[in-house]
Amino acid sequence: MGGERTMEIGGAVILDTFAEAFPVWISRVLVTADTPGWALAAAAEATGFATSKIACPCEAGIERPLARGETPDKRPGYSILICTEKKEMKAQVAARVSQCILPAPTASAFDGLPAAKDRFYTRMHYFGDTYEERCVVGGRQCWKIPVMEGWYTGEERFGLMKGIAGGNFLVMAEDRAAALSGAEAAMAKVAGTPGIIASFPGGIVGSGSKVGCKNYRFPMPASTNHRWCPALKNKIPDSLVPDGVGAVYEIVINGFDEAAIAGAMREGIRAAAATGKVSCIGASNFEGKLGQTRINLHALFS
């Protein structure tokens, strides 16, 4: 883990370590509705059960709110990011648009990456059972599908681009309340940053994981990241928990590129440290065995 160099921000020690991230593909869907509330309801539903690819079918989250001038139909909305393997993207976007956005009152879905070279069709208009109609919304080729409330209008062609998943940092403090306060401050700063999402509930992870499981014979894709569990500090030889730390929270960030993730990490760490309750900031990694991208914490502030 290092530890040779010392760095402090706002009284919090920044450990000399790195976050380990890996490649992913990302699609952006613009979710609109008659009101911001219904747009948010549809966006939240469309990003459900999508915290981690360990057991979820994809990773997804709300990127940011959209003003009326930012959407094809000039209605309020939210952009969401869906992250998964390239071969699985079509199925994930199609399922979430058709089962979460289409049924939501007044909601519509549009492509958020119109300039992307890689594209796929969801064939949403088949739901119209031959009663659908072609239309143009904001210069985009769309479909109108008759539904019980009137018409569902949206695109069925979406783009996808390469991105990065797994950027992260750890917020540590003497007890759970202090650590959570720091993590909440970090997410309050990071939430809504263009180009990134934090897919876990509230953007905060209370039970970080490691790859696989070493103590049982049956296969497990992941198990508790025991080296970062404060309860095990004096029970295992390889604990990474610093002295005086009683709780650790992880914030995991996916984004279109390393710069976007690093920027969000930097601002989140500053916000956590500014609470005055955080003793240490670290990062979760597997010595470079999981991903090819390393984001060094000290380099964020050098």
C-alpha cells in the first residue's frame, strides 16, 4: 500500500495508494416527462438493481437533471448512464426503457450519445402492434406508440461509448456516524457531475467486496473485503485499516474517461475532509490484478 509519503487535506490523512478501475461500455439515456417528478421516477426505476456487475445485470445510475432546453422534446428530464459489456448493452437498454420508462406516466426516452459511432436498435416500436407511427422530435427520428394515456414518444436507436468503471475512494473515521457524515458530504459534492455516476444506494458503499471467496469450497463471485473491515483489524495479519478507524465507507465512480472520474474523486475527497470528521482517505485496489487503470490519490492533488 505504500505509506512512504505523507499527505493531509483538511486534517485527513491521504494514504499513498491508488484506485483500480477497468474498461466498460456506457450508454446514456435521456428520460423526459411532463414534470421533473415523473422524469425522476422513471429514471430511478430504470436504474434499479444495477449497483454492481458482481450480481446485477449491469451498473447504472442517474447522471444529472436536464433543463428543458437540453432535451429533444423540450421537457424536463434526467440523464442516466448504463454500464456493461458491449454485447449486453442492447438487452439492458431495451429492457429498462421498455419496462421502466415506457410504463411511467408521461415519460419518454431519447438517445444521450447521438454522436457515438457504435449504435444499436431496441425495436421499441414493436410494442405498438402495427399501430405505431413515425415522427420527428427535435430533429430526431422517433416513434409514436399508442398507449392508454395517449401516446408514448421516443427514440429506439441508442449509442454507446467506451468508459471506465470502478474508480473509488474510501472514507474513514473513528466511528460510523463520523465516517458516514464524510461520505455523505463527498456524494453531495459529486452528485450531478457530468460524465459520471455512483451506482450504489446514495452513491455510498457500506460493504465493500473483493473478487472471489477463499474460505469456502463452493464458488462465490465476491466476498467481503476483509482487509478493510475494522472489526477484523486485530484478528487478521493483513488488515489495511489504520489505527483509530472504526468505520470505512467506499464511494465507487463510473465514467466516460479517467479525467472525469479523477475530477470527481478529487472534489469528493476534499468535501469529505472538509467535514473535519474524517481521519483517513484511502482507495480499494487489488494490486493491479483487476483493472488496467490506476488513479493515484496523491497524484490527484500534486
